[in-house]
Amino acid sequence: MTHTNPIIPKPQIPHRDLLQLRVIPTKAELLEDIARLRKERNAVILAHNYQLPEVQAIADYVGDSLGLSRQAAQTAADVIVFAGVHFMAETAVILNPSKIVLLPDLRAGCSLADTLTAQGVRDWKAKNPTGLVVTYVNTTAEVKAESDYCCTSGNAVQIVQALPEDVPILFAPDRYLAAHVIRETGRQMDVWDGACHVHQAIRPEDVTCQQAAYPNAELLIHPECGCSSRILSEFPDLKLYSTEGMIHRAQASEAQEFIVVTEIGMVTRLSNDIPDKTFIPVSRTACCEYMKMITLESVRDALLNLQPRVTVPEEIRVCALIPLERMIAKG
Ligand code: SF4
């Protein structure tokens, strides 16, 4: 009796599944595509300090909110790819409406911006008709349109100091930045009870623990951190820095090691800018998952498809432009 091998049928891939097969590009391919597309689209890539290292590496400019706003306002590019979160892309649209502004992942929001609505500001203004509203730049376009001034952590003190005396002030939405501004200016203000989940989660124990591990390291503290006020009460002379202020301080300081008390992405920025010094994150969990949603692949896709695009209705844009321009003028 002869044996014949059974015929094993070849697996059949249904046509619909074939369509779903996706080739994962290599990093080199993505970088090549991005380099080609950014030229073809005449695009500029603006990245926040909290972006992934590989995204910071492809950016034309890396900075904090104020620096990115300035770049967005003056760019000659046709397309702005905003490697940041939604309110930042909106800010770019408000400042430069003739440009196509792309946010590579529309899920990239901000827990701090989400705490404040335009209606919340309108309600305060109804009770304080002579009052002035100062909002942190981490707000939606609608909230900016209801504000008198926008500020960053770098110029909040300066902006509040310049406001007329005896006028009610609402400072929103970050209660920790508000506490810092009140301490520095001595002004009484109504404070919106908002906070960023990342900075709020940084505990004083995280700071003391890293100080014990790195006794020669200098602290670089950002005013949004939840631990700032408690740390300041223990070390009254300690200075708070904006993101750009951190870079200037680290360059000028004689210290070789620094504990960075803010979102972990700042360690990448500082290490890139000042490679001969060592930067230690206060906590490896101080990480903004919204910021990390932007990837090389989503940047490539945004350039390829010119989507997702962020827009702001014109009636809101013109109102939001006024407080933003005041913020930029203050430096
Ligand atoms: S770190 Fe906080 S304030 Fe900054 S984008 Fe993320 S959630 Fe918003």
C-alpha cells in the first residue's frame, strides 16, 4: 500500500484581512519620510519640552508655551506641525490664522485646561464687573477669548504686578501658580481651583528622597508643581523657575547635578542643551501622557495627510488674540 502525503491546504487570507495588514515602518524610514514631507509641505515642526526625545530631535524649535507661541506667530512656513497639546495648537491658529496648523494626535489634551470653561469665567465676570481675568496659557481658545491677559509661568508675576491696584483679579486655572504669584506680588486674587494631574502628583517626599540620593545636586523647581509651596516653606530662599528659566539657571550654576522638579521631558531638553551636566528627574512617574501621544509616525501621517487640522472660529480667535498678544509683549 502506498502512502501519499496529505495535501495541506494553503491558508487563505480573506481579501478584507489583507487590506488590514499594516507594514510598520522603521525609525529610519519615518525620519526619511518626515524630512521629505516637511520640505514638500514647507512645514515647521514646533515641539514642547515635554515631548518624547525622538520628537524633540526632529523639531525646528523646542521650547515652552511662550517660546512656541512666538515661533508660531513669526514663522514663514505654510504648515505648522504642533508637537504639543491641543490648546497650544489653538494658540498657533489664533496667532497665525493664515497657516495650516496640525496636531498629529487630537487626543493630546490637557488636564489643567480641562478644569476651566468659558462659562466659569463669564460667571466670575458677572459678579465682578470691574474685575480683570488673568489666565495661564493652558486654557482653551474660548477661555482666552473671555480673558484680559494670558500668562506663562515665566511672566505671570510680571503681568500681575503691572495690573492696577484695587481691581478684583481672577487668576486661573492653576492654583499652584496662583499661590506662587500671590507670594511674589502680595496681591490678593480670586483663584480658580484647577491643577495639572502631573505636577499635582509630585510629592515633597519625591524631592527629599532624590536629595538624599544626590546630596550635591541643585533643585530646579517649576511653579506648577504640587509640592512647591511646602518645599518653599521649608527652604524659603529657594527660587522657582519657568521652563526657560531652568535652562538659564543650569547653564549659569556651578553645580554639576540637578534634580528637575517638573515633567520628565524637561530632563531631555536640559540634557540636550547642557550635555556636560547631569539632570535627574524628581520622579520617573512625573510624565504627561497627553504630551507623549505625539509620535514620529503621527507626525509623518499629519504631514502626509495635512490632518488632523486645528481651527478656531474667527469670532473667538479675534477676542483670544488680545490677551495672547499682551502675554507675548510682556516677554
Ligand atoms: S503636563 Fe499638565 S499642564 Fe502640561 S500639558 Fe500635561 S496635563 Fe497639561
